[in-house]
Amino acid sequence: METERAKAPVDFTTLQLHNLVYEKSHYLKAIKACKDFKSKYPDIELVPEEEFFRDAPKDIKDSVLSKDSAHNLMLKRLNFELYQ
């Protein structure tokens, strides 16, 4: 009885550890899948950034389409391609 009471917190902590290790493994697999994802964007030839900043209409340049700055710039450049 005393052994079971002493063992219970250890078992609980061990279970928490196993859950965290499993969760970490899941996140690492998800991160790897995202990094390995092949986008079609690298194959798209866009107008150079200098030309975009020089020639794009103000409403396209000033638009906010994403919180991520690099993604936002890519979306604005794609919109400029559509505009042209």
C-alpha cells in the first residue's frame, strides 16, 4: 500500500514525460513536412522587386495581405502580375 502511494507520482510524471516526447515527435514531423513542401512559387518568374516598388500602383504596394512580411510581399508581387 505504501509502495503504491509512493509509486503513483512517479508513474504520473513518467506518463507526462511520454506524452511530451510523443507531442515533440509529432511537431518535429509536422515541421519537417512543412520544410519539405515543394511550392510552385520558386518556378514563377515575377517582376524584380525593384521594378515592383518602382512601377506597382500605390494600392497594391500599400495593401496588407499577410502578417508575414515576406509572404505579404510575394502576394503583392503576384497581384501586380495580375494587374499587368
